[in-house]
Amino acid sequence: MKKIFPVICLILIFSCTTGKKMKYRFHEGPIQGTMFHITYEWDKDLSYEIDSLLYTFNTFLSNYDPNSIISGINNNETDEANELVIDMIKVSAEVHDATDGAFDITVAPLANMWGFGWEKKENNIIPDSIQIDSVLQYVGMEKIQIIGNKIIKSDPNVSIIGNAIAQGLSADYVSDYFKGLGLENFLVEIGGEIYCYGVNPKRNPWRVGIDKPIEGTGYEDRENQLIVSLENKSIATSGNYRKFLEDGNKKYGHSIDPRTGYPAENSLLSVSVISETAMLSDAYATAFMVIGLDKAMEIAEKLENFEAFFIYLDKDSIETVAFSSGFEKYIYSN
């Protein structure tokens, strides 16, 4: 996959790092409706540059920014895209094909209908089959094509949502910028999608916690299911225990199956994916939540430089874990 370097007007002059006083620095803040946390080793404070990168990224791929490129495409105001948008669509198509259509960024009208998209839902009423069918006709990766630098939609009602891949891509975006500057040690986390490079301040591989799927938990009160040790890898986790709709005693998770129009129903509580890029980890974690444990494990075992960790309910509704054959080497134990 082609590396993406930031398209941003920053004038930065760095001389050779030899003799510079390097130290680990930390920067955090709100972005994309969530938070980012970035730790890096460098001789200069890069807070301004990081904020600028994330702002620029939003102008490309944020569905919540009405002036972004992706919003312009969705609103039929333009069909022109930049390299970042095109790369996201290409990778999305690859994951779509590998998962038999379980991952699809044209699921936008369904996500909005269920209240999991960028449009605010005024109530918690569950959509009926007639409503779902009315927008399902506009869902499908085959309904968008890339021709040169243009995104051609087969119908003006087709729209794209990046919620399941763009945060991972934004972590890669910042990481590629850091690599371009010459940084050798950093961790970029945006909304839970993480890219680790080099080592942490203790000169060990980065340690990353995988959350227990406890309903209602957030950044402040989450607990670790386990900790993984990563170096030059990414990890992303998807689960239905934080975002869901309730209808009486029934809960609908936010992992919508684009092939049916309904939230997926299977035994999975959460999926964590380790791969070469945060974009891939993000997309596959979402797709695996849709297709369920058995099919997800089958795909995970086939992909190179790729591992997955699953938390699910067994036939007796007991919380259980499973992982791909190469995942165990990443598990950290004191």
C-alpha cells in the first residue's frame, strides 16, 4: 500500500539529529468526536504540527465537517478527491472483497438511519424493513468508482462514511509524518486506533491495553482484558458495548451489516486486530464484528502480518476469548 505523507503547509527545518537533546513528549486533545493521545521522542515540541495535521485530515475525510472533501462528494458538490480519500476508498474495496461485502463505506444512509452516523437521530425508534429497504438500494461498493482523481457515484443518493476506517487512517497519517521527519520512537492513538513505532520511554516495546467489553465504560473507567507488546505495528478494537440502541429488552449494536441493513447479531463482544497499518486494523476489526467469530478467524489466519483477538459469548453465554495462531507472541506478561 502506498505510504501517505501529509499534505500540509508547514515550514520546518531540522538539522541532523546527532547531538540533539531528545526527550519523550506527550500531546492530547479532542478530534473527530473523540480524543487523541500521542507520545513521541524528539528534540522539539510538535504540538502545533500535530494539531495542524489533524485539522487538515478533517478537511479531507470528516463526515462531521460540511466543508470536507468527503462531505462535498456525498452532497454532490464535487466529484474530485485527493490521494488520501482515494487511498481510503481503495483499501475499503480490498477489505470489502476479502470479507464478502461485510465492510462497506457506502453504508452511510443506514448508519444515519440507525443513529450511528453523522446525522443526529431525534429519537430511538428502530427503523422498520420498509425504511431499511428504501436506503439499502444505495449501499454497495460497486456503486462508487475511481476514475483518475474523481469519485464517480452510480446514484446521487450514494454516500460514504469513514467511521470504520478514517480514524485508523488518521493515525497512519500522523505516523507517516513523524517518520518523514526522522522520529524513531512514537505512539499515535486516535479514538482507540493505535500505531506504535520504535520503543517507549523505558526502551521497551510499547504496551497497549485491550479493553474488557464492559457496557457503558469510557476512557476514565475502562479495564484491561490483557496487554499487548507492540513495535512497528498497529492495533484497533471494535465492539458493540459502548454504542448501541435499546428497544425494550433488545439491544442493537452499531456494527451494521451492509448486506442486510440491520446490526449484525452474533456471539462477538469485541475484536482487536494487529496489522501493519492502523487503517487496515480499523477496517478489519469492524468487518469481523459483522461476520462473526468463525469466518473472522478463517480470514485472520489467511492474511499475512495480521493477527486477531476475539472476546465472545460461548454457547452457555460465558465470556470467552480466542485468538489467531500468531497472536500469542504479542501478549505481555509481567
